[in-house]
Amino acid sequence: MSDTPASGHNSVAGEELLQLIERWEHLNIEKREIAMVQNEVMAEARGRGYDTKVIRKLIAERKRDADDIAEEEAMLEMYREAIKMPTGPRNQPMETHNVTSPRPD
């Protein structure tokens, strides 16, 4: 018994494999084109004075489940309290804590 498929089966598998590869390559081209358009949208937002870092955070947040967001915020608050990190409005840090490492002698 041989591990090599029959020659007729091999040509069909080769054609099918080539079609799958070409579909993948076409999707990669489309993905690059979409990424370029997304960059143009962010450039437009930046040009209009919006903070694109904040916009990206909002986009990521909109993808998430509200329960996941609430759970993460609760954990952040618990951790902030554990390290005695003061918070201002909307749980934003009020000040930066400068932690210095001891100098080696």
C-alpha cells in the first residue's frame, strides 16, 4: 500500500488547494485595502481635532460585552485600592506615583 494518492485524485486536490490559496491571497489584499481606508478615517478624525487614541479605545470598548467591561472596571478599582492609588473622576489616576528602585551600592 502506498501513501501517495492516485494521480487523478492528486490533480483534483491540487486544483482545490490552489483555489484555497488564491482565495486567501485575495482576502489579504482586501484586508490591506480596508486597513488603508481605516487609516484614512483616523487621519480625517485627527485633522478635525479628535484624539485618535481615545477613538480607538471607544471602538474597542464597543466590541466588548457590558458585563466584561464592568468586571474589568471593578477589578481595576479593587487593585487601585490595594496599592492605595488615588483616583479622580471616573476612576482616572489623579497623580503619577514615582517609584524609584534603591540604588545598588
